[in-house]
Amino acid sequence: MADTYNSTQIRRITRQFGLNMLESTPIASFYRPNAVIQVQTDAGTYALKPFRRSPLLRSNTTKQMNTAAGYVKLLMNSGYRYMPKWLPAHSGALWILSRGKPFYATEWIQGRQLETTEDFEQLGLALAVLHTTPTERSRTKSSPTLEQIQVCKTQDRLFRKKMARASKSEWFNQWVSKHGRTCKSLTDRAWDDLASSSMVKLMKQERAHPALIHNDVTSPNVIISDDGRLFIIDWDRIQIGSTYLDTVKTITNTTQFNPYFIQSFLKGYEECRPLRRDERKLIAILYRLPREAWSAFQYQDHARSRELLRIISQTWSMRLRAMELLAGWSDQS
């Protein structure tokens, strides 16, 4: 059941951030009808965001919100300029609880989505600055990328089991007949490449360099403001994690597999964070993993899953060309 918030609750929440609400409008995302609430106040327009707990983490919602707010405060103190300004509550914290649910408030960014190669170059720079922001942690217990690869291998095993049963659904069976073999081949090659000594050594080196990741950079979460600045929004998933996988997800979720957009993004990224050849290779390998197909097969009865597979089919040749582009980029010295 979707969360709903009446005007009285929204008014009480906004007051805790020092705002006087005049009008509120729920804004839907692809997954949620009330993903964010646009609040008009006598001081301007703001975004009121109900925090979304990650089911992949064992901690509760309040603890996750507190951790995310801590990382956001670190970014604010470091002068990170690609994030909307967060408003402190009367308590001084960057979030409040209302009926047991965390909320945070940021300035509302008015603008457009990514459109030009210059936009993607700016996005690459924004992500690299995030990945190189000091975290005040000296080490992590394990490699974030190696941890995520174990999760991916579990998803791949489930995917293969569900592909074997896809004949129960004619539509899914057609997709498997068309793309299933290539998915398996790409993934098998990726597992072999990731097991090489050079890749394992690189991933283990991550432990000495803990880095922040956004973990959900998608086209709707990037806004070019009216004055031309780039902002990344929706920081619910910020954490210490794999910069390599964060980069792969960003390329997949924003560039539409356009080679010019991909090249511009990588150019902007390496302006701040030049990558060694082995790092480029790791990104190219991770990009081959069919993560979207894994997600679609997880819930075959959902209409969104069928829509996602339809999009994958329509963009299949573009995806393969993007893989070739990244493979060529990874071979550059």
C-alpha cells in the first residue's frame, strides 16, 4: 500500500524545518506515487522527502537515515556542490521523525534533465568528485566490489533458474529464446575475467580507500538547473561502497547507451579521477553483467518487469555496442 500524507501532517513536518507551508504537491516516481512532496512556502519552494529504507541492509529505517545524513553532512562540510542544500530541523539534525517515518527537506531544483554531451561531462565530474571526497575512514573490512559481486552471483543463479521456468509465461519465454543465451555467455565471461589475479588484487586494494557512492544515479535523479548547474538528487542510498559499480550503474541508467554521452561522461570523470588500465577493465567487465534482466526476472508477475524486458529488447543492439565501446576504452593506455 502506497504511503499517503495529508496536508496537516505535511504542514507539521515542514514547520520542524522552519518553513511555513502554503501548498503541497506529491510527485510520483517510476515506483512510488509519493516519492517526494513539493512544498510551496513563503520562503520559496522545497522538496520534502520521505526516506526509503534499503531492504539490502540489515539496519532499521531510522539507523539508515541517520547514517545517510551523516554522509550528507560530510559532503556539505567538504563543499560538494552537486547536491541540493539540505535544511536543518529545529533540533539541528538534517532529518525528523513523523509517525515513525524519517523525512528530510532540501531546496527544490527547477530545471531540465540530461540532454547534451556537456551535461554528461559535468555528470562524470560530479560523480568523480563524490568518489574522491575523503570519508574520514582509513579502511573497510572487505572489498565493496567483491561483496557486491557475491550478491550479483546470487542474482545470476536465481535468474538462470527462473529462465528455465520461463516457459510458463509465453512472453518471458520469447525473451529467453531471443536473449537468454547471450546473457549467459556475457555473464560467464564476466565471472571468468573477474576471477583473474589482477582483478582480485585491484578489488582487494579498495579496503584501503573507502569511498562514498550515491548508489542510485538515474536520469530522473539528475537535474540541470535553470542557471546551468548540475545537481544529483535523492541521496537515500548514499554509503561507503564500490565506486566501480556506482560508475557502471550511472552509465547504464543515464546515457541511453549513446556512445557520445558515454564518452563525455568518462571524459568528465577522468578529469577529476584518472583511472588506471586495470580500473578501466574492471568497469568494462562489470558493465557486461545483465543486472536489469536479473531484476526483471525476480518478479515476473509485475507489469514493470515485462516493461523492463521490453526496453532491454528494444535497446539490445545499443547495449552490445556500448559494451564494445567500454572494452575499447579499457584497452587505452
